Amino acid sequence: MHKKDTLTKNYSEQEELIKAIHNNNELLLKKLYQDNYYKTEKYILQNSGTLAEAKDIYQEAFIAVWENVQDNKFSPKNSTALNGYIYTIAKNKWLDQLKSTYFKKTHKLDKYDHKLKSEPDTEFEENELEQDSKINKVVVQFKAIGKECQQLLTVFYYDNKPLKEIAAKLKLTEASTRNKKYRCLEKLRALVLKSN
């Protein structure tokens, strides 16, 4: 079992911790990430999640906390405020995902079995058209996110280059590159939602 809250030994006051995050102290960020991950993982695994989902949700939550600290949207109230903040954001993100359509109940196939035998599947064709429409919106908005974001997302998702390699090419740390990729994705997502 991983030791809890070992950060308080090195950073006894939350203000020092916040200052270190503002300065992008890589050692601290890595330690903060590791010290708080296991609690989130345990929660997600106990609530219908997988290990991969726990890692994704935690990464999103950690980046959100980092951004909020950078934007001065978080001020600690006690000696474990930051740890609690990370966990709360991760928990809320997981609850949102559980409520999303991805996790809504699926129907048994035999319920629709009569349709498969007797009727042409216009529902499938409509879903396919809807999917094509969504893809077109993403393609259109992708052109609007700027060259830097386009290149980063293309190299990561299309060329399947590892973050470490991308970071070296951009002359950034891996953490900064991950944050940049996340911000580009959020920018694209916001533009797509706005175009609906």
C-alpha cells in the first residue's frame, strides 16, 4: 500500500505547495500525482470502473487541478486541502462519466430480434448519418484550433508518437506536453459543442 500524504513532510504548508505548482516544480508535480492516485483508483474500481478508466479520469482531474492552481482558482483551507481537491474533482469526473450515455443501460439484443428479421434497419442508417455528421463537425473545427494544436494532436493520435518523443521535439517536459495536448483537446471539444 502506498503511503498517504507524504507531501506534508516536504511541504508543511499548503501555500508552499501551491507556489511550487505555480513554478511547475516537476519533482513536486510527479510526487503529488503519485501520492494521490491510489485513492482515486480504488474509488473508481469499486464503482464499476476499470484500471484504464481510473488512469484516464485521474489524469484529467490532475490537469484540471493544475490549471485551477495556475489560474488562482484554488486556495487551501487546511493542511490536506489540495489532496482532497484532487480526489473530489476525480470523483466528480467519474460520476459524470457514469451518468453519461456510455454507461446508460443497454437493451438485450433479443428485444430487437423481430426487427432484424422483418424490417429494414433505418435506425442503423440514421445512426450512421448522425455519426458522419459528428465526424464532419470535428474535422471542420479541427481546422479552427490553430496549427500548433493540429500538429500536436495529429502526431499523437494519427502518427501514434509517444508523448516523450513529442516533448523532446517541442523542447518541453513530458508533463507540459501532456497538459498542452489536454488543452488542445478541450479547445476542440468546446468548438464542436458550440457548433451544435
